[in-house]
Amino acid sequence: MKKSKVKKNEIQKCLAYLKENMAKSDDVEQLVKYVNKLDTEYQSFLADFQELKKSVNRLQEGKPKRLFNYALGAVEHRVNHMKKQRQEVRKETLSYLKWNVHCYKNKIAVKTSDTLKLSEKLNGLRDSLVKVSNAITGFTLQFGRVVEDGRATKNSIKKLIGVKTQKQDGDKVNAIHKLLINSSICVMKMQNHTENAIRRLNNMQRQSVHIKLQQQAQADKKHMGKAKVQVQERG
């Protein structure tokens, strides 16, 4: 069984326990749904990105191909970093869920600080996604300039010697353009879901603080009550 499959099963087992035992497990459930959505969207993005690399590689040798490869290298650098951040989020989500299960089984209060590491990883992934999005935007702008320059050149040649634009080149360019759009959409979806996950986690942190304050207030009230009784007894 693959390592990622094992982790996915572990996450589902933890979630099943927490859903059964927690009074309010919606935020935790949404966090797990986020991780699963992220996996789906990442795989979709990766498929488009691999096809994008192949499409650029199919182009004829020349300046456009060199420029596309340069832009592609910038995107790939960011994608590799995003891949690492995504793996860290999944790993930290599992650790967080395991810790929650441990706390509920042993009747230990889940502290606000227990979410800090996962929050850090989610923010790191969000930053990586922004960088990937910016790199794809840079590629798209480069692509647009190259296509416009190419069209201008071909039109000039056509006017001079009557050579028509090859349809095959046009199909390759259209394929690259479509893949750039698809990749950009996938990244935007991952960004939106990551933002939602961060909000969910912040909500869990606020709930933890609220519960802690309530517990402290009850403890203070109890302590004051005992002190009042002791004063009355002395009087």
C-alpha cells in the first residue's frame, strides 16, 4: 500500500473517532475535506502541467521554444516548492488529528497553541500557491508576447512571399494556451480552499480560547465562593 494511501486511511480513522466523540466536529471535518480537495485539485493541476511541458517540447526549435522553456522553468521551480508544502500540510493535519484523538481519549484540553504548527504549514502553502500563480501569470504574459510577435512575423512573410501559416503550429499554440488557463484555474481553486481552511483553523483557535476563558471564569467563581464561605465561618 502506498504511503499516501496509508496516511489517508489514518486521517479518516481519526476523523471517524472525533465525529463520534466531539460535540462540535464540523470544523475538523471541513479541514479533512479540504485536504482531500487539495489532493484532487493538485492531481488535476499536475496532469495539466505535465501536458504543458510536453506541448512546449513538441514545438519546433527556435526562439519561441527557448522563451517558453525559460518561463516553464520558473513555474516548475515554484511547483516543486508547492509540492513540498502540500506534503507538509497533509503530514501536519494527520499529526493534529492524532493529537486531538489523544486529548479526547485522555480528557486533556486541546490548547490554542496546538493548532499553531498546522496554521504555519497552511500559511506556507498559501504563499507557495501565490508564487505558482504569479509564475503562471508570467508565463502567460510571455506566451502572449511570443504569439503576437510570431503572428506579426508570419503576416509579414505571407505578404512578401505568399507563405501561409501552418495549421499544425497554430494547434500547438492553442493547446498551450488552454493548458495555461486550466493550470491557472486549478491553482486559484487550491488558493481559495486553503484560505477557507485557514479560516476554519482560526475559528477552532477562537473556540479553544472561549472555552478556556469560560473554564477559568468558572474556576474563579468557585474559588471566590469557597473564600466567601471561609470568611463567614471565621466571622
